Amino acid sequence: MAKTRYKSFKGGIHPPYNKQLASSKAIEQAPVPAEVTIPLNQHIGAPNSPLVSVGDRVSVGQKIGETEAFVSAPVFSSVAGVVKAIEDIPNFTGAKVKSVVITTDANQPKWEPKPGKSVDELSADDIKAIAKNAGLVGMGGAAFPTHVKLSPPKDKPVDVVIINACECEPFLTCDHRLMLERPADLVAGLKLFMKGVGAERGVIGIEANKMDAVEKVRSAASSEPNIEVEILEVKYPEGSEKQLISAVTGRKVPPGKLPAEVGCLVQNVGTAIAMHEAASTGKPLYERVLTVTGQGIKNPSNFLAKIGTPVAALIEAAGGTTDGPVKLIMGGPMTGFAQEEPIANVVKGSSGVLVLTDELVDIREEHGCVRCTKCVEACPMYLMPNYIVEAVQKEDWAKAELWGTMDCFECGCCSYTCPAYIPHVQYVRKAKAEIAALKKR
């Protein structure tokens, strides 16, 4: 019997997925912590300024930070409580970000829905305004403001909206659970995005290892003739924008260009559901679903957590750690950020908290490149990661940019395949920082 061939892209890898740890765990409400730390900048774009002062009382869903800049997104309080401090605090990347620290009240009121409108009652401009006012950003990790994505150049019309429901990052299962538990809301969010950009076609791309989600979402979209569910090959990074567009439509986004260049818009599962909530109930983005998992977690779970919740509180809610945890990562193992201590806090783009034991952490000394070209073969962007590393080692930032550093989206395929244990992504991040600094001078 012939093996079913699903659509995909050239390059990529097949790491162990380990999704069975949490994929069967229904979404739970995470406990409200005694204190939340909410960074005012949780998005790509201009940072927000605080709208509150120390000692102010705040309510759930109250706006606490914003800016007049177009490429930005306001921030909201996730709890009822009192502002304890406003100061620069390291976020999950280690960068210091102006943050609002709130001491939570013992009794937390529930969000009170406001009268909303259906997609048929809203114009494209209404939808963009709702996305901006609710502080929506891409919740897959990039955190690009949603209203900006819904505003492509007038000469770049979008004819297809693609929902990234691949969740190709190992271990993470929050999008999978959202598809199983809230498929109708996902479809409703997609319809809003389609109307927001005037697209006639919607596609929900799901990897073939989530056939239960395929069934649920197809059922929810069965009455929508312009929406289809596309089953995709199980391969990392299938859910990356340019790779997903290539797999679903066959269109190629040129280097340095955005999806609108080829008539596409890509949004995440969580973002689509948040869009539906904002339109139908007025709910701003102050909480999100994320996965707490790994062999180092006693009870891997999927939580609906308040923005600003400390990682340590989520680990405790998942039963704590097993014996011998050796690595903590915010996000997934391929694109996440390693943490020295569990002191980071949940932000809009937090998809998971991963605790690994030594059975999955291979810490070996970096060696010189052996010219095997495995990194080149695996790169989904057709770059030469080996040459980028060489340029960075020589501090030749012009050559690092020439070799495509700025086109790299840091998927980690190169590092995963490298027999010399070269941490290519670390070199790329250093190069991007140096190139950006040089351009500011």
C-alpha cells in the first residue's frame, strides 16, 4: 500500500517530537499567582509607556501600557490588584524591559464579556481596530502586532489567509489542545482575518500527527465553502511562515519580503481564537494557553495562564520537577531561550515552558566545522549557516549579512544536524545584534 504523501517544503528535519507527554491533557486554568510581572513591550515594534503608577489599583483587562506608534500593541493587566513597582526587569531573553509588577488581590473577579458583533456586522477597518485595541500579537512566538499584519500595502492584496496549526516544535501541544477544545472559535477567528484583508480563501494547515484535530476542525468548518483544512507532512519547521506558504500554495516569498508579497497572510491558532474573543466579547489579550512539559516535569500540562505569571508558579502547578532536571527553556527546544533560573514570566508569545533531564540534553564541546554541509541541506531558507558562522568568528559583519544572516529565522535545524556541535543560532543572534548596532550608528 502506497504511503500517503502530504504537502511540505524542501529542507527541514525530523526531531523526536515527545508530544505524547501533554497532548492528551485538557487545558486547565492555572492558579493566579500572588504577584505578576507584566513587561510593557511584548511585541515587535515600539515599546509602550506605562499608564499606571505605583500604588494604583488595577482591574482585570485594564490597559496599563500603550504608545501612539502604529507598529506596537497595548498591554493589559491580567489580574485585579495593586501596582507594586514599575521598573526595568529582565524578560525571558535576558533583556531588561520596563515592567509593571502587580500584587494580586485574594479574590479575583471573572472577566465580564461586553456586547460584541459577528463577522457580518463588522467592516475590515472595524476588525483591524478591534485587533489593535485588544493588544493582539502573533502568539506563536514572533509577537508581531496583528493589526499591522491585517494592513498590507494597498498594492499587495491578500487572497488567502493561512492558519498555522502545524505546531511543529517538539513537546508543545497548546495549539493542538485549542483545536480539539475550541475548533469553532478557531474558524470564527479565521473568518475575521479573511474579512479583515478581503481574502476569499482560508486554509488551516495541520500536521499529519494531529488527525484528531483535523477531524474536529474540518467538522467546525464544514459549512464554510471558502475554508479548507490541509494536512501537511510532519516535519520541522513546517509551521514557519515562508515554509507553510510554500507547502500550502506553492508560492515562494522572496528573501527580505513579507507574505503579502505573494498574496498571503499567516496567523497562529491562538491568535485566531483571541481575535474571535476580542470581536465577540471585547476581551483583550491578558491570558494565553501554553504547555508546561518535558521529562523534568512531574505532570506535563496545558494551562490557560495569566500574562505575567512566574514560570516557577507554572512548574509548581504542574507538580514540580522530577529528580535531575538540567535544563529549563522558555518555548520549545528548537527556538526557545534557555533560562538559568525559573524567574521569567509568561508573555503574549510564550508557547511553553520546557524542563529537560540529562537524557535529552546533549552538552558537548563545540568543534571546528568539518565541511559536511549537513547544515546547508537542512536549512529551510537555503542559506549556508557554515559560512555565516565563519564570518561571525572573524567578526566580519558585512560578510555575515551578505550570507543571509537577516533572512535566518533561527529555527535551529543547522545546530540540530551539526556533527561538530556548532551552535549556529547563537552565532546568528550575535550577528543580527552587531549588524543592527552598526546600522544605528
